Amino acid sequence: MKKIFIISAACVGVFALSNCKKVLEKQDISSFTAGQVFNDSTTAKLNIDYVYSQNQPGWFGSTGGSIHSAGTYNLTEESQGSNVFVLGTATKESVTDIGTSNTTNSAYGKIRVINTFIRDINAGTLDQAIKRRFAAQAYFWRAFRYFELVKLYGGVPLVLTPLDAVGDEAKQAALMPRAKTSDVFAQIKSDLDSCIKYLPGRWPKAADYGRITSGAAAAFKGRVLLTYASPEFNPAAIAQRWQDAYDVNKLAVTLLTANGYGLYNKYDYTMWTTDGANEGGIPKNPEAVLATEYNNASSDNGANNNTYDNGARPKSVSGGGSYNPSYEMSLAYPMADGKPATAANGYTLATFYKNRDPRFYATIAYNGGTWGNVMNGSRLWTYYYYTNAGGTTNKSTESTASNTGFYLRKGVDETKGSPVTLVPTDWIEIRYAEVLLNLAECAAELNKTLVTDEAYAGLIAVRKRAGITAGADNLYGLTAGMGRAALIDAVMLERHIELAFEGKRFFDLRRRKLLETLNGTKRNAIVIQLKNTATSNDYILLTREASAASSLDALYAASFNVSLKALDTQNINFQTGNYFYGIPTAAINNNLNLLQNNTWGGTFDPLQ
């Protein structure tokens, strides 16, 4: 979406802007009055574009804050990272997203900018329909911000108008208590209902690609209500919440399908590199329900560069080598027929890469595998070899080794050789596949014949697109006749692999109260070891490319031993306090009306 830079504290002066792919003409309107800005659709557009730029999530769904700073992929089986959450040492000071100040970069600072825009656009003289369309986009981002807060803490202060910044009365008015969790969710739903009502199903101009649509708003509302219906917020399993979530996800599918959205035709990196819209606003990538655009401008002050691509590439080709799937993540992918990766279904550690779900190959780069142009004409090699004849001293064939033996391949532009610097690949925050899986989970929870069939339909659609073989029963590896619990497990697995490294797994486990299922485990690396033949060198270095091209299986059998190595130094140990984080002391000292959660020794019940 359009990325602009900006507005004064009063939210009236925009001094620079850019489109994330095509940099727009810059204008200096910092001397404009609020009336001039919000009585003119061009300058009003610049201001709503700034709201987008402040709030759009980045790669891995990052919205800033404590959880994303730790890296959501380091909080589950996806990858390994030591942090207070997995170590069981989090305190009430650990999650600071609620903030203590009203800076433009804090959650409430961003909400203030949104509230100011809503107030001023509604006070302007633009046509009512135009005002509603502008305001509806701001309502979306307000809902987005409050959802980020409520899913961390439960109820938070609901600020719906810009508060005065000076004076004792203003200071006292700003010391708002926490609203009930149910009230925050109600406000989020209300804001998103306005979006669904007043935003188009698709924007007619290709230049408006990336703006919020009614379908995107419904899809996000579906995510919100799915969370509210899940065990974290719904321990009593109130059926109406699941029905509400089902209804809005069903609406999202209907709206999106009617406006050209659907599953992309394949599951590979081009799903991330295909963007934009054709005439009439039909998206070129129907999967991209809500996307954040990036550009590759190097010097323009509107540059919005994607650093993920370079960060994912191995250090051996001047990449960052930063994102390394664990062995457990690799094992989650089923076999090519959709059956679990078990010995009974033909899986062995020695040939871990063989006959797997095609999404395995699109997500995980492994020893001996091809990787487009990323490795500059060669395969990826991550094995170790002994540097003495006795086989006791080891060295990686890589200049700097992957800590897990794998690299994250998802979304890396494989047409580009390494190194890369500025890459314009977009982030897709909501994919159509997620909407189908949201609907499938709600259908499974309702456990009625008609909707249970919809649960199967969503799972089958996603697996079919992935390239899993249909099987004689056309169930793509699924078990026939699954009941509620088994269907929910199937949906959770599908989310785990379909949405891997998209910032969803940690929050999925959290909302379903499954974090503790990881407790007592360690994440592992895969170790590919060149067999010792009493040599002290990498004796396949000059022959490995030809050997792999001839038969990777034969090369593995003749040359490699495959084993596992624990990455964690201690078992994962999630605390129950991870389901509702504590309000930091600094926030309470800043606003004595804030009550601490009862899960952290306070009196506030985040389930009310």
C-alpha cells in the first residue's frame, strides 16, 4: 500500500510520500490547514496513506512490539531461538506494547493519528460517500491496532477520539481505565463492520492495489472472531462465538470470490513476487487479500525496502543466513500423498527429503537441493566433513554454517542471483488460504454435517493447490469420517505447514491454549556428515554437483550420514502467563487507573 512520510503532531502536514512500487510526485503541504487537507480528496488521500504506512505489518507479520522483536518463528517449532517466553522466565515487564507515551511509534500514538484522521475527515466538506470511504480505511487500522493489543493483554483502554495533549484536565482525562475484553472486541467488530459496509470489493484503479477492500475487512474480522471464539478467550466454549466466526468467514469467502480473489495457481515463490492489479482492480495474485507493498528504491526518501530476501539467503553467497527451519518444522510436512511423515508411510531420516509434500520443497532449502539462482548456479550444500583422518575434528562445507542444516526458502525471489540488497517482494498478511482454513476450523468446531463438509472442502482445496496427490478417495491424504477433534487437529496441522513462517503459528498455539504441548521438548538441527574414509578433506567437493544431478539418493547413500543435534540447551517451558501478558510497571505508574491482570497478581479478569 502507499507509503508516505509525514504528518505533524496535529496530523495536518504531509511533506513527502511514495508508492511502495512507483514513487509518486512529492509535495510540500506542511503549511496547509486542517480544513485545506480534509476538504480536498487529494490531500486527504495523502493523510490516509500515512495511516497505512504507520500500521502495515512487515515480513513475518511483524507489527513491532515485544513478541515480534523476539521473532515469532523463534517461539515455536518453526525455528530455534532462546528468549524469555520459551525459557519460562517472562515477567510482567516482558511485553511492553501497551506503552507509556504517546509517540507516533507507540500503539496509542498510532491510534491517536487514526482517531485524528477520523475526526477531521468527518468534519470536512467532502461528499459524504467519499468521507465514508476514507474513514472506513482508518477504522480498519484502528481495529487492527486494538486487536494487536487485546490479543496480548485482554482488555485495554478504549480511546476513540484524539485526546487533548496539554493541561491538567487533559492529563486526567487521559488516565483511562482498561475496558472489558468483550468491549474491546465489540469495538473492533463495529469498526470492521463499517469497513465491510463502505469499502469496495475491489478498487477500480490498478494504482490503488493494496488498499483495504470489503473482502479484506471481512477476512480480518474472521481472524478476530476466530481468536475470540478460541479457548484462550472462550474457555467455556460458547457455541455462539464459533457461529459468529463461521458466519463472517463465510461472508469473507463470498466477498473475495466475487471480486476475483482465490487460491493462487501454485505454491512457490511467485505467489510472493506477483503483485498489482489489472484493469478493473482484478488482482494479479488472487491470493493476496491484504498485502504490504515494498519497492527497490535505494536513495529516494520514500524507499520501503524489503530486507527479508537477503536475510534468508546463506552467508556463503553474502546473504544474512538468518532464518533456519528446525528439523521439527521439516518433519511436520507430510509425504507427497498427504500422509504423515512416518516410517509406516515410507519416511526415513536418511532420506528426509524424498517424496514430500511439495510445500516442503518450496519452504525449506536443504543439503544437495536446487534453489533457483540463489546459489549462483550450484546446489545448496550444508554438510560437515572431518579434517583429520581419525574422524574427530569437524568443519562445515559452508563458510558460515546454518545452525539447523536448513534455510528458509519461502518467498525468496529465485530469479535473482546472490547477493541481493533491495528487493520489492511484497508481504501478504492475509492470504486466501488462511481464510479457507479459518472457515474450516469454525466449521469443524460447529460439528454439523453440512459445515463439517465445508471443513473438508477447505482442507482439500489447500492441499490440492499445494500439489499433494489426490489418492483413490480424492481426500488428498486426509482421513475419511473425522469428527470434531480430529478435524480441528487436521486444520491446525494444515495451518502449521501452509502458513509456516508467516507469523501465525505462535498465535495459533496461543489462542488454542496449546503452547504447553511444546513444554519438555527441545528443537533439533539436522546434521549431514560426510562419511569418514580416513581422509582429512572435503573429498566430494569437485564431484558433488555432477553426482547430485545424476542421483541425489545415490550421493546420500554413498557419502552422508544423517543425524540430529539438539539446538536448545534446556527444554521449552511456556508459562501459563503467556496467554495474557502482564501490564508493565512503567505503564501502571504512568496511569494508575490501569489494573494488573489476575494472571499476574492483579484484579483485572481478561476473560470478562
